[in-house]
Amino acid sequence: MRAVRVREFGDPSVLKVEEIPAPEPGPGQVQVRVHAAGVNPVDAYIRSGRYAKLPTLPYVPGSDGAGTISALGSGVEKWKVGQRVFFFGTAESKSSGAYAELAVCNADAVYPLPGRVSFAQGAAIGIPYATAHRALFGRGRGRAGEIVFVHGASGGVGIAALQLARWRGLSVIGTAGTEEGLSLVRANGAHFAVSHRAALYLDQVRDATQGKGPNLIIEMLANVNLDSDLGLVAQRGRVVIVGSRGKIEIDPRQTMTKDSTILGFAHWNTDADELNAIYTDIVAGLECEALTPAVGRELPLADAAKAHDAVMSPGAKGKIALIP
């Protein structure tokens, strides 16, 4: 089968398409014919070698994908060949990730993909929607009637956060850096959208909350924004750090005066039971049409390097999907 393979950590040029043996499902596993693979920033961090958990070389990147069940391992009764699914995570014992024509997953890491959702949209679910869900409701304890500010809302996680928050009855504010991005933010659930390139945009956010500030901030670039978030967040508010690319100096007194909380987030800290509950809720949202993943670009496997450049560039407009 064709797959993207990484033989050494480095820049995007290390992503090469090769012919490799197809992975076969073991007991309790399924083989998925991948119709689309999601590209996440974490894929680029791992590829560069600058990540806390690194795979053994060589490896096939990617954890998110969507496609059809193509083979069943022994003991699998929940699934049938031909069913449409999305998945998060490939089987650890296999060399194949999602950037491939075929992938092997544990049967409990695969979820039904409703017919209304395309395979490219399905590839946008795994990390982005689970990240947004846990950041909003698990770590952030967001609840109906509160105001959430998604600071950087036009990428995959940001759009998922907008849709999930709107579905659950929160008032939603989101930012983007371009007019196209702002249109996307509005279309995906934001009650108020503002450009984070505008000089006084935080004042606009503060005004939109009648001067109180948002109860919850989902922060995508903490190394730039965390200190200003602490000045903006409401009394006893929460800031959940979903993304950060470096260090920042903050004034801790801002947390003291407001009794506010800074909450770290890492997807790998989600335990299996919580993850299953999250994806079950996401499937319900897909089925009732409250959630619709937004795809910005679809690229062939051979353009994996371009996809990694794009996912790390500013101005995100939906999910990037690779099509085998």
C-alpha cells in the first residue's frame, strides 16, 4: 500500500510517500480503508522531533482518519466490513498511521460516521473535536448561560469549540485573523467575532460581555496571549491552554485579584472511559446536525509536506485533510 513514511525527524521534507506492507488486524482490531486523514499541529511537532512522546523510526504519521471497515480481526462483533467510520489513533503495535491507504485500529477506537458527513469531514473529528470537548466541558467546566471566548477560532479545534459551545447553550465569542476566517467563525456558531489583528480587539471582547469578561477562555496560542487573557477573564473565570509555542511572562497577581484559574491541557491525559464518553457525545452531535466539521483544504498524500507547512501557518480556515 502507499503511505507517508518518516525515516528521520526534521522539517516537512522528511515526509515521503513509499510502498509498504499493508497492516493486518489482530484480535480485537479492525482494518480501515482510509478515505481521508486529518492533519493536526501535533503531527508536525512529532515529525520535527520536538515533542514529549516520539514514535520509533521509521513511522507513518497521523492519528485521525475516516473511511470504511475493510477487514476484521478475531473477536470483533461490533463492526461489519463496509461500514463508514472515523477513528482516533491507530493500533500501537502497527507501523501504520493515518497517512496511508490502510490503517489498523483497535475496535474501540473506531466510531460510526453518519451518512451526512463526508470522509474529509470525518477526518476532522478525532483530535479537534475531542480536544475542544474536553477543554470546554472537562477541564473548563463550561455550562449553559456562560460566555466562552475562543481565542483563535478559525482552525480545526477552534471551529469544533464554537459548534460544541453553541450546541450546549453557551454565549460564544471567537477570533480570527482574516475576513475569510471571521466569516467562518460566524458561520460556525459565534455570536460575536472579532479580528485578533485589530489594535483594540480585547476591548471589543470586553464590551461584548458588558465589561465583565468571558467566564471561560479557550486559548490556542498561550505564549502570546496568556497575560492578556488573565486581564480579560471574568471574576472566578477559567483559562484553558490548548496550544502554546514557547514561553511568556505573566503577572500572577491578575489571578489573585480575580480568583481565576489557569488550566493546562494535553490530549494524551484523557483516560479511555472519558474519551469514549466524549466521542459518544460527539457522534450524537453529528447525528442531530449540531456538529458539522469544516474542511479548509484537501490534498493528496504526496503533498503531506505542504499540509504540514499549512497547518503550522497563521490564518487557518478549517481542517486540512490528506486524501490517499
